[in-house]
Amino acid sequence: WQSIVSLWSWLVLVACILVWFPVLVIVRLLTAPFDSGRYIPGYIFRRIGPVMATLNPLWRFRYSGTMPADPRRPFVVVSNHESFADILLISHLPWEMKWLSKAELFRIPIMGWMMWLVGDIPVWRGFGPSAVEAINRCRAMLRKRVSVMIFPEGTRSRTAELLPFKDGAFRLAIEAGVPILPLALYGTRTALPKHDWRFGRSVAEVRVLEPIETAGLTLADVPHLKARVRQLIVETRALLTQGQTDLRSGA
């Protein structure tokens, strides 16, 4: 059963990619004169996540919290990272943001082309000039009133414990003068287990926390800001974990 459902879900993803690609090309051509931040094609591209999650009978994905009143107010959005399925869960959020992603993903045929098309930002791990260029592109998107999405752990945690947060997202927010918008997610670790092509059962949630202003902060405040955001995510993730435990136990 799991293998059959997984095969179906992969076919859904492939079908979505094949259908979305020509649509995005057309939308990008039509909106290019007035949408330099590629907000509209990006928003359409992210709808793949909700469609795939809805059609996967093993998954129940939801989002909660207080959504930004103005979707075009730029934030540096940060989240903990459990699984590749985090991308599909966070894509449920009702606004567009550009993702800072490892450059290898952009080499995937069609899918990678769509990431380029909508303005997502590649970075080569361990290559300093690539990181500098990526941060500069993030700044450019923020100036165009488009949020950017960064996993400050840098990679998926192999355990329930969050990895240390890197400085980049917090330096970017302070230098650009935009707020940090923290997200806490839980439940995706079983959605697509590492080193397994089959999907697993998953009840997952991403919660949008209150934005944290950076006005008046300097780069000397990065360690404190980073620690504050990480602690908020840890505490909220614990609440999400407890909520799912209570739900399973019938409490």
C-alpha cells in the first residue's frame, strides 16, 4: 500500500511539474514588464506544494498562526528544517517568498528551470563567493518587496534537536532593515524519510510566529537575535509536538 501510494504521489508531482512549467513561462512573459520581483509566477509555482499534499492520502498538512497583513511587506523568513517535505508544507503559506536553496536543485530538469524562472536563489555550499552573490540577490529581492526564505540550520537535522543556526539570515535582516519572520514546523520527518523513495504517514504543521523587528540593531546584535529566534522556534515546535501527541492519545 505504501509503495502504491508513493508511486501515485511521485506521478502527481511529475504531472504538476509538466503542467506548471509552460504556465509559468507564459505568466513570466506576461508579467515581466511590471513584476520585476517575479512575485506572481513565484506564487503560482508554490501551489504545487498544496496540490501534491492534498492528493497524497498519507499526508495531512496545515498552517497556523498570524499571517502577515501585507504580503508584499518583505521579511527574512526562517524555519527549522526536518525534511525535503518542509518545502511542500511551507508552500501552503498564502504569500510568495524566494527560497535560498542549494545549487544542485537548480540542475534538476524542468523543476530546476522553474526555480530559475521564478527567481529562487542558488548557493553552492562551502564556496564563499557563491554565498556572497546569493546574499546580494536576497537583498535585491527584499528591495523589490519580496520576502526571502532561509533555513538557518543550513541542512536538515538528523535528530529532533535543532542544529546550530548560522548568522547569514540574521545579518541579512539587520543590514536590509527588514524584520525576521520565524516559522516553526513539526511532523515532516516521517513524510519523506531520508534515503527512501517511499512517502510515509505524516500529520505536519507550520506555525507563523510574530515578526521580530530589526530596526536599530547592528551586526553586534546578530548573536542575540539568532539565539532569540532559535529559542522561539524550539519552544513553538515543542508545543506542536505536544499537540500532535495529545491528538493521537485522544486527549
